[in-house]
Amino acid sequence: MKNVPTMTIDMLLLYTNEAGRFLSMLLYFAILITFFLKILNHVISFFKAYTKGHSCFKY
């Protein structure tokens, strides 16, 4: 009987550890994706400005 609570606590710790790892992975991917999208947005806006004001770049 004494073993049951410690076992459940161990299982809970294991599950929380796995959940924490999964959540940190999700957070990392979310940060990566938002960073990538920001860069992509900057590149797209730069190309739009470049094609729109192309006469500015011609010497």
C-alpha cells in the first residue's frame, strides 16, 4: 500500500516532464516559425518596394 502513492507521484512527474518537454518544443517551433515569417515578410516588402521604386535603384 505504501508503494502506490510514490508510484503515482513518479508517473505524474514523468508525465509532467514529458509534457514540459513537448511544450518547450512547441514553444521553440512557434518562435522559429514566427521569426521565419517575420524575415519572409521583410523580404517580400523589400522586393515589393524594390519593384515599385525600381527607378530609384537605377543609376
